[in-house]
Amino acid sequence: MEILKTNTLRFLLMVGLLTVTSGIFAQKMVSGEVQDEEGGTLPGVNVTIKGTTEGTITDSKGQYSIQVPGNDAVLVFSFVGYMKEEIPVGDRTKIDVALFPDIESLSEIVVIGYGVTKKEDATGSVQAIDSRDFNVGAITAPQDLLTGKVAGVQITSNSGAPGEGSTIRIRGGSSLSASNDPLIVVDGVPLAGGGISGSRNPLNAINPNDIETFTILKDASATAIYGSRASNGVILITTKKSEVGSELKVNYNGKLNVFSSNKRVDVLGADEFRSLIEERHPTHVDMLGNASTDWQDEIYQNAMGTEHNVSIAGAYKMLPFRASVGYSNNDGILKTDNNERFSGSLNLNPSFLDDHLKININAKASVTNNTFADRGAIGAAIQHDPTQPVNWDTTFTGIPILGETDWGGYYARLQSNGQPVQLATANPVALLEQRDDKSTVNNFIGNAKIDYKFHFLPELRANLNLGYDYSKGEGDVYVPQNAAFAYNAGHGGGTDNTYTQIKKNELLDFYLNYVKEISAIDSKIDAMAGYSYQYFLDDSYGVNSNVANDSAETTYPDNPKELVLLSFYGRLNYTLANKYLLTFTLRNDQTSRFSPDTRSGMFPSIALGWKIHEESFLSNVDALSQLKLRLGWGVTGQQDIGPDWYVYMPRYTYSLPGASYLFGNSYYQTIRPSGYDENIKWEETTTYNAAIDYGFLNDRITGSVDVYLRKTKDLLNYIPVPAGSNLTNYINTNVGDLENKGVEFSINAKPISTPDMVWDVGLNVTYNENKITKLTLSDDPDYLGVPTGGISGGVGSNIQIHSVGQPFSSFFVYEQIYDDNGDPIPGAFVDQNGDGQITESDKVHKENPAPDVSFGINSGFSYKNWYFSFSGRANFGNYVYYNAESVNGTYQRLYRPEGPYLSNVTTGVYDSEFENAYYMSDYYLRNASFFRMDNISLSYKFNNIANQGINLTVTGTVNNAFVITKYDGIDPEISGGIDNNFYPRPTAYVLGVNVNF
């Protein structure tokens, strides 16, 4: 028995020794390199052996080495913001890995006013879009990156001109006469808003290639922290920066753009025009020419453009930095139109004292040179006689010829004395080529943020933000004396105008932030309180004159304006059991726009959140990964009532241009009293919001549903006043109420997600309805409202009106009567009140420019190195007044006795058979619903070219690929809803190259 025990012990000892020895001999060293999605190395990546706590991290060059227990080991690579990778070792000793961004992880943190929060802890309606989701192609304006991506956010470019601005609306407009634009905040600096002389778009100061994320704050619980200017929502722009330990990276991004014009207004060709003149005005056929000119072809062109951007990012010891320079030059499809921009940016974000002190310095500068084409050429090309040549033709007979070089060599309708017929349609090509309209705009946006976490109380942080926003626009307009369209027999011809405007925006923000987790009650407190000072200066000067600089000149004197906003604000975020959320904000604003008695405004908000998926009764629902209920209420303010910054003060101002007084042989500008309201105060918008955020299948499907109601009271409105009650006919004052209500739905899904193939798709839908609920201080059923929406045709004609019970800017028209064939009967309108005559009281409210429903769709599909994406939008229920046809679609336009001259007409005249103009007929109201494919893109990535760590991506993109619509004008997407001489949006074909070193 003893011998058996001894042998057993010996056997077990031998087995143990063999096991340990085999384990020792099975261990081996594995090394390699970890790269990011662009081929750059990643320092600081965690490399661990699965199932153990053993591991290492990559060095500054992305290299690692680790000892593994054998071939069966699995290495796990993880890094913040990137998807985790698990790699079996097998028989390899060298394993290189590429990590790809984790979109869900990166989107966990969202920027909010004066801080950040986890997306899962947000109680307000907040949505972030980062650079991976931006629109692509010929993008020169920042807002175009965002178009169609966010429910409740409608972005409409104002025209097809290069670098043009856009109308941005978040959940509809909340004002009538005051601004409806959202507040734009760039790296913590709230911009002044509005434009500057000589600029197409105030956001052109920011190069789109420098933008990392947009965060849109939509409801009051999210925006109230910016109370004073947040009634129309807030867009936070965060630009790119580097991190500590980052390897030096150089990136080049270049594009070649080709722009083509698309649809034209249908007008009569030369032969059709001759036939119609011979038929209807046979006594004036001698006014016809011998040419056949398509004037729209003469003013439009296929245009070219280029963009070049270079950035350098990395870290020098403890100083992360990113610097970039950019250049873009794009011609417009309207001849002579050009936009050129030079830009540069610098970001430094070092940290000191073991990360207790963090500094972030941002500086962005740009110089934009514009050459503006005269957009009057668009309307002139529709109206001009197509039988006349562009330039004088010695074979032309019909009017006296003074010589080919007269009037610059451009054809012009002349009187018998050789002078131009001043009322005749100007030569469209002359309008473009004889007008030199140029500007230079300099912009700078910079700030320094100092964030200090107290050593003695690390839960408490102090943040100081000093910002500066500067813009200077200057330009001149020159038209020679021999330009027929600028001829003035009394004062000589031509134009010689100059202008300069300077705007400054200075900011000081300081706040304290205290964050504390209280484990005893399973709670977290995040409290913030601060002070803000913002100063604005606007100074402009200009001279309008003719070329001779004689007494007809008008001078705009130097007239600086100042505005100050003072604010105290605070926010409390409370979380209980990681399930129940509370947010309370309060902001007190004071503006120098209002008198001391009314300048203070108080803007509170409160929001509740409930993470339902964290409850025990849903713990077994594996398919549900996220379910959160959000409820919010808040009040925001509005004081931006346009260029008049002293509306509460009695004062005198200079007369408008052209309103000079002739005294002797000289003209003098007059000064006049301005209207004022000493009791004017804040416009206030109250918002109610209820929402559900959802996620399924481990967030492979995510989205949200929001329902909101926004009520604005004390509308800032520009209204007429009774004679004798003031020194003017109109004043800005508080009168009226308005409401918006709507539903937003969004869904994002990833139907396919494999190492080689990924498919993402997103859809958002918005329904919004607005209605004016009050317009007068006391109820007046006979008050029609405030006319708006000026149109061409007639004198002072308006096609829209703000009326109680109707959407703002509703069309106000006569209801057309049609015959049995569905054709309009000229001059026949519905007698609404049955009094036997057609008067203003027979007009009706009918449709409005805003869509009832809008949606956006986007998708991206990648297979290995290929990537395909598209993005589109649709509006339903939006209407447009086709002003180009209401003016030019009548037979009366053919012969103009006031010239006399001949004028072309649209082919729509054959449909209406209108002899005379009926501008107020609803016949010209057209359903402008549409679907627009904003961009289609295909790219291929070449990795590690020539083993030099160089990655090259080549991309082909089509912007504004196609539009599906029944609207018969040039474009159905018209901001404001009045289509009159619209600058067409071109289709852009873009070849892009992105190189990473």
C-alpha cells in the first residue's frame, strides 16, 4: 500500500511538472502595429489576452508586443471611440490590426450648452451629426453638410450661386418680423447673426473641412440655457482638434467641380415670337430683328471649380495641435459669377497639472473674394426680344445704328435721337458684362477656453471662455457711362458705388461646474452656474454715385451701432438610480435693445427623463436595448428685430437712398424722425415636448419620436400705426401670438454589419403646422392682417398676408373660375361675399409656402474598400406663387407702348390665354411638392500605397442629381414661396481625392 501511494504521488508530480513545462515552452511573443481607419497608427490602444487581466498598450508609434500562453490565445484590441477587435493568435507571431470608429460609442457624448453630456442622459431634444455622416461633394457652405439629415431642421439654399447662404428653420419659424434664424455657436462663441456687406453667406467664414460635429438643440429644455436668442433653436458647431499622444498626420483633400445648368423658363423662340407679333401687332413688325437669340443660353454656362485643403494634426509632447489651410474657387452658372475663399484654422489644446488645467485655443480666419453677377439678367433673359442680337449687327435694320461700338457694342433699343429707351428690357448679356461688382470679406473667429479642475475639490471645475468674432466687408460696383441700362440723361450715366461694413462680437463667459456621484443614495448631481457678457458693434459707410461723381451722389454716413447682452445662467442635472433624470435651467438676460424697464428677461426650463429599459420588468426583453421617455417644458426669448438696435428711443435717422432733397443745383440728404415704442419688450416662446428614444437589437436599430407644441406671445412685429399717433407710419412693437405644433420621427438601422460589408440607412420625417392666434391688442374680426410677400407686377403688390387663424405668410388671392374644359376664364373670380362685384373682400387665404410634411433619407454601403452613399429630401404640401409667369404670361406683354419696345412671354400664355395680367389669381399658385436627390457618391480606398503608409481615397459625387416634381417652374424649392427670377441650382459633378500621410 505504501509503495502504491508513493508511485501515485510520483506520477502526479510528474504530470504537474510536464504540464507546467509544456505551458512554459508553449508561450511565445506576439508583436504588431495597430492602425486607424485611415491607415495612421494608434497609440494607447489596450491589447489584452481574452479571459485574463494580462495586457499591454501600444506605444507612440502604434507598436505593441505581448507574451501569450499559446496558439489558442485570443488578443483583444480596444480603444475609446473604436470598435473592439478580437483576433485569434494561431501560429502567428506578428499581428497587425486596423480599428474602425464605433459610431454608437462616439455618439454617446453630445455637446450641449456650456458642457457635454452622455446621449443616454440627455433629457432635451438634442441630435448630433458628425463628420462621418456629412453630405459630400461640392460643399462650400457649412450648412450644406447638414441638409436633410435631421428631423425638424429644414435648410433651403437661397439660390444656386456659389457659396450662397441658406434659410435655416428648426421646427418652423416662431416670429413674424423678428429673426427666425437659429443661434449658431462655433466652438463656444455665439455668432452675431445676420450677414455683412459683400458676403453671400455669414457662415462662409468657416471651412466645412474643419468641422467635426453639428449638434442641434431643438426644444426649450435644450435651448433655454441660451435663452436670449434660442427661440428658433441652436446649432452648435465643433471643429476638429487633436489629442495627447497623437501621431503626426498630414491630410490633403482636393476636389474638381463641374457645374451644369439644368431647367430653363419656357419662353417663345424667335420664330414663335415673330409669328405672334405678326398676328397680334402687325403694325409693329418693323420693330422685329433678324436674329434668333436664346437669351437664357447667353447668360448661363457650364462652370468649373476647385477646392484644396491641407491639414496637419498631432501632438508635440503635451501640446496637441491641428492646423489647416484651404482654398476654393468656384464659378457660377450665371456668367461672371465667382466665389473665391482662402481659409486657415489653428487648434491648440494642451493640458497641465495632471490634467487639472486644460486650455483650448481656436482660431479660424478667412478671406473671401466675390464677383457678383447682376441677377437682373435672369429676368431680362426671360423678357428680352429674341429676334435681337447680343451685339450690334451692321446688317440689322429696324432702328438707327450709331455704330457698333455705341453703348459698349451691346444691342439696345434706341429712341430716334439715339438715346436708349429707358423702360425697355435691358440687354441681359450687357447687364452681366458691363457691371463690375466685387467684394472682399475678411472674417476671424477665435476663442480661448481655460478649464481648471480644483485640486482640493476635483468635483468642481471653473471654465473661462474669451471669444472674438470679427468681420469686415468692403466692395464696389462700377458700371461704365456707355452702359445703356444705366444711362441717365439728366445726370450722366453709369454707377460708381463703394461700401464698407465692420462687425465685432466680443464674448466673456465664465461658469462653475460641480459634478458629484452620491453612492449612498445612488444619485449623481451635475450643477452649473455662470455669467456671460457679449458686446456687438456694427459700423458701415458707403457712397452711391454715377461715374461723373456729380451732385446726384448719395453718401451713407458713418453710423456705428452698439449692442450689449448680459446674462446669468444655471443648470442642474440630477440622476437617480441611472434611470430617472431631471434637468432644470434658468437664464436671466438683459439687452440694450430695450429700455431699462423692460430689458430683463427670465427664461426657465425643466425636463424629465425615464430610462424605461433599465427597469426590472424589461430586463428579460433581449431585443430592447434602449427605451427612454422624455418630457420637457421651457421658455426662450427673442430680441433680434433686425437692423434697428434702438427701437425704444426717440431719434432721427438719415433718409433712404434716393430720397434726397434738391436745393438749388445740389441734392441733400434729409433726416427724419423714426418710429419708436418705449415699452417694447422680449418676445417669448414656450415649448412643450414629449418624446420616446428607442433602440433594438443591441442598437442596430435606433431612433426617436418627438411631439411638440411651441407658443410665441408678444410677437415683435412691424405694424402700421394710426396717423398722428407717432412720427412715422410704422413701428416695431409687441403684438400678437403664434403657435407651431408638430411630430418628428427618425429611424437609423444597420441591416448588415460584417467585417467586410456594412450597410447603414436612415430616415427622418417631420410634420409641422403653424398658425397665428393673435395679431392685435384687442380682438378685431374685421382686421385682415399684415400684408407681406411683395411680388413683381403692379405697384406695391403683396401676394401673402399674416392673418389670425392662418399660417404666417399665407397666400391671399382671388379664387379663379374655370370653364368646362378646365381652362381659366380671364378676369373671372369667385364672388365670395355675393355682392355682385369683385373687390378686396373677395380674396381668400389659400395654401402657404411651408411644407406640411418633409422627410430626409440617407444610406451608406461599404464593401471592403468600396463605399457608396446617397442622401435625398422631400417636401409635401408646399406651394409656390409662380411670379415669373404671372408677369410674363400674358399677351399684353408682347408690345409695350410705354417704350415702345417688344417683350417676350412665357409659353404658359397658351394655357391661360390671358390678355391682361391677373397677379392676384390663385391660378399662379402651384403645388411645389418634390423629392430631391441631394448627392450620390462612390469612392474607393487604396491602403498603404508602396508600403509607405499612404492612404488614398478617390471619390466621384453628383450633387443635386435629380428632382422629381410636378412644378413647372425652374425649381420647386423656393424659400419664401415666391418664384421670381430664381437663380437655378446647378447639378455638380465632383471628382475628389483624399490623401493621408
